[in-house]
Amino acid sequence: MIHVHNIKKEYKIAKRDPGLRGAVKSLFYRKFETKHAVKGIDFHIEPGEMVGYIGANGAGKSTTIKMLTGILTPSSGSISVNSIVPYENRQKNAKNIGAVFGQRTQLFWDIPVRESYDLLKHIYEVPEQQFNETMKTFTEVLNLEPLLAIPVRQLSLGQKMRCELAAAFLHRPKVVYLDEPTIGLDVAVKIKIREFIKEMNRLYGTTVILTTHDMQDIEEICSRIIIIDEGSVIYDGSLQAIKEQFGHKRIIHFEMDNITSPLLPPALEGKAEILPAEEESEKVSVSFSSRDISGAEVISEMMKAYNVTDLTIADPKIESIVEEIYGRGMVQEEKHAEIH
Ligand SMILES: Nc1ncnc2c1ncn2[C@@H]1O[C@H](COP(=O)(O)OP(=O)(O)OP(=O)(O)O)[C@@H](O)[C@H]1O
């Protein structure tokens, strides 16, 4: 469905010396600097896959999505989406794709939502019966009925985002790009949006590429993730595999009597560490790898050394796994050996 081969994108940024002198000088003599935002990315996505495209701020996610949608042309390399080269054939490509770009709207600001959908129906030439069926499903799953008569500008962020999603899926596109679809929303709306995306994938086999900083979105929606860092892919594989590969970190929080800064019992040295205490927390957190020592041994040693009154075992969170991968920049051999 989506084939991306060795794409690169460079931006030319005008450089200016500081101050008034710099401003005047730049009128006559302009200096440019090249920003390599995407540095040779490859991936293939099968029809119906739901892929999380993640990375730290400035990693190159939006630039990639803009190239996939045809808004930007790669500096080199090639892209094909459903056998179309998006940046050479933007209109044809637009019929096959839907997109939600975080804060931007594709709905018409001053007219009721229902009329925006009618316009989109004409633009995308959606048959009447299909439109009615689709609207019925969307209205139910996203609870849109009370919003249809309201102009977009009067909607709250969460209401607007529900309407945006419906607009992106309205013409039953084969591929939908979602750039931060849950940013700034409360938990209840996030849950609704995630359910809707999964339901669309189930009903229509829509391929979804999701960019988000919310790891819960990824866990709920995607089975595969592509992680990019400074313009290069550093991981492409299943979420399960990354959890198995990196999810051996464990943390146990202990509550104990009258201990302010406990020391690690000697038997745990080199195998576990005490984490810096969080502000106002009376708990002592011990981190270790299940490859080095079992949780039972850690608990037993801590209980021998201290008067433990309670404990909780934290699950390895995808957030911390991803942070760890960003942090270590994940060496290439490891990436290829484990994932490809
Ligand atoms: N139009 C532009 N001109 C110059 N540089 C740009 C432009 N757009 C993006 N960049 C730079 O390219 C790099 C990648 O940006 P991009 O927006 O693709 O990152 P991102 O992963 O989407 O980040 P975020 O999570 O913050 O949205 C950044 O260093 C950014 O400053």
C-alpha cells in the first residue's frame, strides 16, 4: 500500500547576522544553511496496517507525513501510496487519503458541521447511500448528533476533533494520516477517538499512520511502530517485540517505616538501584532488570534489610521503553539483528 524508498528532505534556511546591521546586510547578501530533516528513510506498509510513527520533537515525523500526503516533495528518493506518487499527482492521491493535522481544520469554520460534510460529500463524489450509511455509523460511534447543527468555530477542542476525524474518514479513504489526533483532549474523548479509529480499520480495512506523543494511543491502536530520530529510522517492528526486547526493566515501590534515605542491601549491589525519590513521595523505588535478578529476590532482600509495610510492582511502560531507545540512539547492528 505504502512504499517509501530512501527519501530525504532538506530545508534551506536563510541565515542572518544579529541586529540591524545583520538585517540590512541580509538584504544584499543572503546566506543559507541546509537542515537535513529526513535523512534516507525506507519502509513499506501493508493494506490495513495501523502503524505508529513516533519520535522526539523535531525528529522529522511531520516532514515525512507531508511528503506522504503530497504536500512536500522529497529532495530525493521515492514514495508510492496505493500506486500513486503523491507529490506528482496530488489530486488523484487526495481521493485515496484522509488526514487530520493536529490543530488545523479541514471543516468550514463558519457553517454548521453537517453542511461541511455535505460539501465534502460533493468534493469526494461520495454516493448518497454510502454517505448516509457512513454518517449513521460516525454519528453513533463519535456521538456527533448534538454537534451537527453547530458551526465549527463554536465547538470545543474535543468536539472539533471528533468532527475532524469523521471528515477524514468520510469518503472511506484507503489510507488515513493522523498527526496528533488526541493532543490536548480529556481522557473520555481520547477513548472515543481511539475506539473510532479501530472501528474504521475493522469495518473498512483502512490503513492508518498515526503520529503522536501519547504512548497510550500507540498501545491501544498500533501493532507496529516506526521510531525516527534525527531524520533516520531507528526502529521498525512490532510493539510486542520492542516490549520483549526492552521491557525487562522493572520497578518496585516500597513503603517502609521511618526511613528517609535507605541504602541498597549489599546482596542487590550491581543488580539493582534505588531511584532518586520523587518529591513528597514516601516510597522508595528500586529499579532492576529481570534478566539480572528476579522480583522475588529483590523483595526478599529489601524485607530482610528494612521494615517494609507495603509494596507495588510497576509494569514496564511503553513510555519508558521508548525514552530508553531515544536515549541510547539504539545502535544499528542491534536494530537490524533484532528487528529485520
Ligand atoms: N519549513 C521548514 N523550514 C525549515 N526547517 C524546517 C521546516 N519544517 C521543519 N523543519 C525542521 O526540520 C526538522 C524536522 O521537523 P518536523 O516538523 O518534521 O519534526 P517532528 O518530528 O514532526 O516534530 P514535532 O514532534 O515537534 O512536531 C526540525 O529540526 C524542524 O525545525
